[in-house]
Amino acid sequence: MKKIATFLMACGLMHAHYSNAQDIVVQVHKPQAVIQPNMWGVFFEDINLAADGGLYAELVKNRSFEFNAPMMGWKELKKEGSSAASLVVNRSAVDDNNPRFIRVKINDEKDAYGLQNEGFRGMGIHQGEQYNFSVWANASAGKNMRLRLELINEQGKEIGNASLSLDGNKWKKYAVSFPSNATAEKAKLNVWIEGTGTLDLDMISLFPQHTWKERPGGLRADLVQLLADLKPGFIRFPGGCIVEGKELVNRYQWKKTVGNVEDRKLIINRWNNEFAHRSTPDYFQSFGLGFFEYFQLAEDIGARPLPILNCGMACQFNSAEVVAVEEIDPYIQDALDLIEFANGGTESKWGKLRADMGHPAPFNLQMMGVGNEQWGSQYVERYKLFAKAIKQKYPSIQLVNSVGPFPDGDLFNFLNDTLRSLHADILDEHYYRSPEWFLQQAKRYDSYDRNGPSIFAGEYAAHTKLTDEAIKKNNWQSALAEAAFMTGLERNADVVKMASYAPLFAHAEGWQWAPDLIWFNNLKSYGTPDYYVQKLYTNNVGTRVVPALMNNAVIGGADSLYASASINENSHELIIKIANVSAVKKTKNIVADGLKKLPKEISVTMLASDNVAGVNSFDQPENIKPAQVTVVPSKNLIPLKMKPYSFYVLRMKM
Ligand code: AHR
């Protein structure tokens, strides 16, 4: 307390400005809850082609022929009458992780044979960029074998090419890099095989050379940039229901996602056939984006890693299969080993793997989720075993626990009560509800137990009814409701320690779930209005909550206004967030009670649109985006003129 008092004095804070009951009074001199610096984060799940076909920049779909239908995504190219042919061979006895490859047999030098890959809804190719092709090949039973590569655009015109000579060696990796001379959103790759005899091919891959941090085989730079711009406090991965799998056999197992990419065993993506109306039969998980890459991504964007692990339960909306309690040890061991992978010394088994993959320094894992949207006593039974083992070996690791898929009702109440009685660390609440619900719930956490577990608003999004068109669901109505609701999260930062909008990414032609924070196609990406709301929170974080009051009460809907305020003790700033969710403009005087002197001018960030159905799009990616306005204080008052449907962030030096 003494420290705060000294700080306030140093900032020249004092009491007693006269104000009108209708004014917004920010009590700068009454710092309250500490705001976690990592409070606002992001939720990543491989849904909507977020990983393969999205963030993971691989352009070839089904590069190692491991999809259920081995030739899915591929087409044979051959001349009429040609006797050249191919065969998918399975060698699971010697390589169970990557069992299949393709064997091409050409009898006559004139019978060129090709394989065409369609990419993920086509391949996004940019003019002037360099592309890295690689392949594993065994040409030992061929003569003069070579590959001729062609990138073709939508009209079949060649926009890039390269050649590769294959020597007679057994399995070997070959690579070549070549430029593209045109842009195409839906290019295809032709791999022509020339020579005679038999050629075996596997892991046929094409990446843009330009990736995030220019890492070979890396992530799509524009998508990571959007994340980096958010400056998220944490990144939750890999989901979501993907953690659970529809059945246990297809649960997410982190150990199968690390090491050489060739050895990461592909499985189906649970969103492949989850929704009949959005069936995505070509949705699998290659795990090119695996747990090492997730940790690296977290580090790159300055976010704390928050892995969520399977707790021995498959999705309860699907099979609801659980592992027998007597057989849960391997699941718990996975959790313990993950901590070693992230934090262990390089002499430890899993720490060594991390080092071998290029990261000897620890990833500083501090928290981990046990299960995703689980419910019932079967969860409690399994969670207890996880908690006991993890806390025993790693007492400082904070555990995130499920309170089910809904924010209320029997499932929620049971786990909420039970986990509180077990003194759980962090409860993970999920809500996909209407914008109206979000507004009504702005005071949700005002009455939560201050001494109970912390809350992680782990998945939330306002689902509008203004449109049925998926890509238009991220409209201003939903974003503004979230902005208003989030003032309630910030006000209750002593209880709500973390929050993340969900889901994060959606491919415009490959989505299963909407709304989503960021939409992309093969060439472009944009942040939705919801993205900009998140950004205004992540980029304007205080260190302590201060009261923001109207008529001496918190501002959580009165007069259609929602507000929160904080001070940042490091930058010596006061930060005020206010949403006006009404259709009329409002003028409010803000009194910074305790602030001796106001700046001459205050730069205010405004996010507003008079069209609640307004959206951003590929053509108008910044239709709704933050704008700067200046407010000139008058004496000790800040007169804020708010537009209809608007959200303001005021930031001023103290
Ligand atoms: O975010 C999409 C899905 O919603 C998540 O996978 C799941 O946890 C929730 O039901």
C-alpha cells in the first residue's frame, strides 16, 4: 500500500474534483485489483483450416499420401495410351508413422507421367516470390530419372518452373527453389516424372520461401503478423475440441507432433466431418505445426504458452469415450513429459529433444490445461489424478480446469462447485452467446468469490443473428458487445486472470465454425472488428484497476454505457475504456478524480460504426478499424463526445 501511495504522490495525484452525478468519475487515487500483464491472449485451434491450409505454410495437400483416400488432392497427368502408372505402397511394418509413398513406373522415355496437386482450395502464389520444393525420392530402380516442376495458374498457364535430377541413390531428400512470375490464388503444382524405370516419391512439398522469420518450412508470415500485432499475453493451443478427438484414438498427442516432420504421424482432423453442412473431407492433421512450433510461436510473439492436454476423455458431444482410470498413467506421463520438454534441462530426455530441434533454452511453461470442454464426475475423477501427479513434481505449474462447455446450467454448476471445493487453480469458462447475452453479463464477475479459483474466459464470442452468412458474422454488433463485456472482465481483473476470443482463424473457403477473429484466403488475410476490439485491449493494458463510476455505481449498462479504467504504474498512464452500445450519440464528462492536472490534449482511440451489421472484408479489410481523435479537457473535465455504437480508449499521462 505504501508503494502505491508513493507512486500516486509521485504522479501528483490528489482528491476532490467536483462532478455531476451523471459524469463518469474515474477514481485514479483508488487503485484496486492488479491486472495480469498477460491477461488478454489468443486461442488457437486447428479448426477452419487454421493449421494445414492456413498458418502452416505448406502448399501441397496430402504431401505423403496418408489421407484416408491416399490420392486425395492429387491427380494423374498422362498422355493417352501411355503405359506409365503409379501405385500407392504401404510399408507400415518398417515405418508406421509415414507408411505410404507413391511408386511411379515409366516404361518408355516418351511417356512422361505427372502428378498434380490442387493445394488447399488451390495454392496461393505471389508474383516475384521464391518457392521451395522438396521431395523424398528413391530412384535406385530408375534410369535417368528427373522431375520437372510447373506451377500453373487458374487458366493452366505456367507461372513458375524448375527441374531436379535424381541420382540412383536409395531414399534421399532433394530440394530446389524457384520463383513465380505471376500471382494466383488457386495455383496448382505439376510434378512431371521423366526417365524410365521405377521411382518412389514421398513428402512432396512446396513452401513459400518467405515465411514468418523466414524459417524454412515455416508459418504464413501475414497470419503470424496479425497475431504479433495483437501482442497477446498468452497463446492457448492446440484447442479446443481437437484436444479431445471424437474418439480417444484421434486425440491430440503432443509427442507425435515433435521431431522430424516426416515422422509425425498424420491423423484425421475432428472437424473433417463434424458438421454435415460444412463437411470438409480433406481435413487432416499433418502436425507440421506441432508442439515445438507452437512454443516457438508463443515465444516469437511474446505470449505465454498455454497448452491444453487430453485428460483421458474424448469429446463428450461425440463418443464420450474415457480411458479406464487404471490405464490413465500414460496420459499423465504425457503431461509431465511436456513440462520437461518445455522447461527441462538439455540433459533430460525431453529437454534434449527440444534442444535437438533447435531450442536449447527453456520455453518457460507456467501453466497447462487438463482437458478441454469436459464435464461430469468422470472429469473430476481424472482431473484429480492429473493434479496430484503434476503438483507433486511441478508445484509451480498452474492448472487450467474445465467447467464444461456452457457458462451456466447443471454441467457448469456441478464442476464450478466441485472444483472450487477442490481449490482448483484456474477455471476455464466458455461462452458462445448472443450479443445481448454479453451485454447482460457485463457484471457477471462483480459478484464472484474473490478468494476462489481464478477465471480464464478461455473461449468466447458474441454470435450475432443479423446474418446467416458465416464471414459476415464478425460484424460490429458482435464486436461492440464484446468490447462492452470486456470492461467487466477488466474491472474484475482480481478474479478474471485471462481471456481469449475463439476461434482465432478461418479460411474463407474451408471454415466449419463462425464467427472467427481473423479471416484469410490463400493470398490475403484481415482482422475483423472483433480483432480490433481485442487489439485495443491487448495494446492498452494497465497494471491496476481503478474505479470508473456513474451515479456512484459501476458502469455496466446504465445509459447503454459500459466502462472500465486502469492505471499503468510503469508508464504512468491512466487508461479508460468506454463503450456506447446505443444508437444515439452521447456526451459525457469524465472526471479523473485524484488527477491533479489533465493534459492539454488527450489522444483517444475510437472504434465505431453506425452500421451494426458492418464488417471488414478482403476488399475492405479496414472498413471498421481504430481511428485517433483528440479531446481537449476543459478545466478538470474530459468532455467525451461518443458516436452511436462506439468504443473509446482514452490514454493519458499522469
Ligand atoms: O472454438 C470452437 C469450439 O468451441 C472448440 O473447439 C470447443 O472447445 C468449443 O466448443
